[in-house]
Amino acid sequence: MNIENNSSPELTPPSIFELIGGAGRLRELVDRFYDLMDLEPAFSNVRVLHPTSLDGSRDKFYWFLSGWSGGPDLFVERFGHPRLRARHLPYAISTPERDQWLRCMALAMQDVGLEEKLQERLMLSFFDTADWMRNKADKVDTPV
């Protein structure tokens, strides 16, 4: 007897995009991230790496995160492969900038109410990428 069950869909885990809550919730996260960067002096090192208006940065980061998280691949459709490191090479990024970026994202995720386990999962990925973006040696204080 051959029993074939074609009526039940294959179970696949939800994407990060879905876990975040889709396009609207992802946009809320990106907007909160840039609001914090713009308003909080604690993020001044990373803020100065951006243009005066953050509108373009908000869009590009949203488009990138959409595809990266398993949603529509909006960035690639517009610009091709993200080439993250190459696109960030013109900006001096060392440990303080990396750490400010990560702290800003951590606060944004908390502020929009992402589930704690999801925040932890995302921070691991964000840390790996942010650390890889460093392209400038850290300043070492030398005794006088």
C-alpha cells in the first residue's frame, strides 16, 4: 500500500523577516535605530559617518535587512550584491564605532519590543558583521 500525503505543506521554520513581524515591523526597527543614532550623543562616532539627512541611509538599511532577513530582496533588486565591506571601506570603522552601532541596534530592538530570544539571535549575527566591517586600527594610548 502506497500512502502519499500531498495535502499537508512541508513545515519550514519562519524566516527572521517573519519573526520580526514583516515589512512594517522591520521598518519600525530601522527607523528607531536611526532615530537613536541621530538623537543620542552616545552614538556620535557612528552618526558622523552618515550624511546630514538619514533618509537615504534608512531606506538602504531597510532594503538590505529585508533581503538579509528572508523577506523581499529589495537592496539587491536596486543595487546588486550588497558588498558590505567594500561599501563601508571609505568610512573609518574601529572598535568604538562597531560598539556604538551594536548598542544602538540593541536599544532599537528593545524599544520596538522584539522578543528577547530573537534579539539575542540577531545580535550574534550583527556582531559578526559589525566586527568584520572594522577597517581601522584602534587607538592605543601610549604613556607619556
